[in-house]
Amino acid sequence: MYSCSHCDTQHLKWTGRCTECGQWGTILEDGGQTPSLGSKKKSSVKAAPVLPLSTATAAQTKHISTDLAELDRVLGGGLVPGSVTLLAGEPGIGKSTIVAQLADTFSRKMSAPSNSPTAGGGSAYYASGEESEGQVRLRFERLGIEPKHIAFSNTVDVPAIISAAQQMNPSMVIVDSIQTMMTSEADAFPGTPTAVRAATSELIGYAKTSGVPVLIIGQVTKEGSVAGPKTLEHLVDTVLTLEGDPESAYRILRASKHRFGSTEEVGVFEMTEKGLITVENPSARFLKERVPGPGSVVTCVMEGSRPFLVEIQALVDKTFFPNPVRRTSGFDAGRLQMLLAIISKRAGIKIYDQDVFVNVVGGMRVSEHAADLAVAAAVMSAVENKPLPADAVVIGELGLGGEVRSVPFLERRLKEAERLGMKTFLTPKEIKSVRDVLK
């Protein structure tokens, strides 16, 4: 095997040029050394200091509040000085809006003494390779934010960004987006794995030495993953994902990686003209405009460690096509096909000639199997034109035999339902088979 001394890419045979980074003369056989390393004698290498782990002291990590309660919930209290956070999301979901609000918060509240390791110059530093200063200024004005203490650079040069940050000592650094950045350390085009990894590594080095939190915006591919190499997610301290339907006002923020806390918390926001505001009671907000009737069912899903009550709607109508239509919004279409087969076979409700539409109200995406029984109940209620009680909550997983299986955190779900005034509970304790739902 051969590997490139510049980007560590492995090759089956020797070539003059690396196909990944494009460098010439860097392909070496495994075990070989680059000229710079080979010139050093092994005897000159100094051993790393070693100490017993039992004698190490655990440093207390201080979080800086972002003044957004739901964001602080996800981050475990706020941003950590010297941390590097990657924020990802689909275009138009609200990434630039939330970083604008963070820039305003940190520029106003960061006034620590100059001898403090978390001190900043008061200003937030916003570097963008995608938008001009005029575009960013218009966004701040639209959100009602005075950008008086926010510095801006329209550049894609990472060393220049770091040099400017070292001179001004900002309260935080925002980079929008990492796919547009380039560095002299990597001879590659912006957006390539080598360029993204090199740019991120330099920003991490600056954050760790200066104690200034760095927030990086990452683009998302069509498959929903963060663009660039997967190692980008391993390099940073925290990976945040902003989710939701761009046509809906609600946004869900979750952490897929967090070195300073748990990844089980999620935050709920509402997009308004003045930016993202926190939703203190998501369950009540999702059920606020509910009109009980056939095809309307309430269930309780877990997002991390938080229970949410959501409404699932189903609409069934006779088809005029050889193949019936199955459409979903916020629910997996493949899972719906399986549930329809269970309803048809085990409950005796024929829907082979019916178009079925399922919608999760509020732009939520329900993926856990605890919503199986609720989706099946909504479809059956729509077919039979028989509504469930308005105060009913349906929770349970369906097996292929039509049996209702238990779900985790049932007591926590029921407690949330009782808090909102629900009194009828259709759970695995009361319902044993899917055919018993409408009874």
C-alpha cells in the first residue's frame, strides 16, 4: 500500500500525482518518510509527558448563555469558550437568522475584564464568503438588530480571518460557510474535502489558543447530511442541525454531537419577522388549532428526552387510478405502506381502492415507531368516518400480526398528555390488537 504524505490518502500502487489533493511526488510506500521527517533523527524526539489519570483535575467548563432558552437547553447552558460549533441545515431554514441573533447577543453581553481567559473585545466577528456586507446589513435591519458592534469581512481566506480576529479579540467568530473557505495550507479548490478539512483545522487551532468560541455554518446535501468529508463532524466540538419545513413556522434544533453535554435535548423555535423565538410549550402550540373529527388523532412522541403531543391527520378517498395514491407529510412513506397492509389484513378494513393521505401537523417529522398505532387509528377513523374522543391520546407500536407493542418512556408520555388535559389513553396497556382501536 502507498499513502500520500500531504493528505494521507491511500493508493494501491505508486503514482506520480495524488488523485485526491493533486500534489506531485507525495506518494510514498507505507512506512516511508517525507524528506522533512526523514532529516530528523529518531534520537532527537522528546517523549511526551505522562501522568496518572487519577491525579488529573477535571476543569469546570463555563457556559455562556445565548439568551435563547431552547438553544441553551440543547447546548447544556450555552456556548463554551474556545469551542467550535458546526451549524447545518437546509437552505432557507434559518441558519443565518440564528447566527445573526447570536452575534447580537455576544456583542452586547461580552464585556469581561481583559485579563479573563474568556474576554472578548465586545464585538462579534462575522466572516462570510457567500454574502456581501450590504446583504448581511439588510438582514440585521430586518431582524431589528443594530449591527454597531458587529465586525464583518467578505473574504474566503481563512488565515486572513484568523489574523483579523487575533487583532480585534472578538467575543465570537462566525464563518459562513465553511464550503467557501480556502487556505494556503491546502492546494485545493474550496469545497473539496482537503480544503474543508484544512480550513476547519486552522479555525480549531485559533479557537483553542484564544478561548474565543467559533461558529461554523455548513451546507447540507440532498441526502440531508453535512456537505464535505465526514471527518469535519469529528473535528468540531458540537454539531447542531436545524430542521423543519421551510413553509412552516416551526424549527427543531438538535445536537448530533456535543462534547460538553448531552445530545438528548432538542429545541423548538418559531420563525417570525424578528427572528427565531423560543416555543416554551410546544405541545400546546401544536394542538392550538386542532379541530377534532374523523381522521384526527393525537399522539405523544419523544424528541430526545422531551415528550411532544402532535396531531396526526388522515384523509381517505376513493381512487380513480389503477394504483392508489399514498402521500405523507412528516411521516415515512414506506412505514405507511406497512401500516396499511396491517390494517387491511388484521383489522379487515379494505383500502386497496382508496387514496390515503397522512399529515403531521406543525411541520414536525415523526420517525419513532411509537406513532404507529396513532397513524393506523387516524386512517381507520377516516375510512369508517368515526371520530375518536377529543381528549384521546393514542400511543403504541404495531407488529405485523396486528398486535400492539409497548414503547419506551410511556409514563413520561402519559404525564405530558395529562398536563394538557387529555383523559382517554389508548396505549399497549388498554389496546392489545389493532382491530380493537375503534371499539
